[in-house]
Amino acid sequence: MISEMFNKLTWYKRIEVLRIGKDWNQNQASIECITHNKNYWLWENGLSYPRFKSRKEIGRASCRERVS
């Protein structure tokens, strides 16, 4: 049921859910995704679409343990 709800979300809401699930703020998420805070904000608000390399980093970051 949760996976169905997640799959119905837009791509930018999905990265927001993943970020919140990791207990990261946008700055921490941008560091983990190897990008700038503004880029991450643009992605999460649906104003910009990440490049292929950035999408790979988002996927890797969502699978990594939190770096302190």
C-alpha cells in the first residue's frame, strides 16, 4: 500500500519523501547528492529536472547510510 502511494507521487515529491525519510535537510541532501543546495531545491520543487549523473547520485544517496 505504501509503495503504491509512493509510486503515484511525482518524481520531485519522491525525492522529498526520501530526504525526509533519511532525516536530512536540503543542505545535507545536496551534499550527499554531490550538488549545490539551490539545485536540490529546484529539483524538489519541480522547477528543474536532474541530469542523468545527478539522478544516479540521488539513487546512491537514498541507499547510503547517513554521513555525520
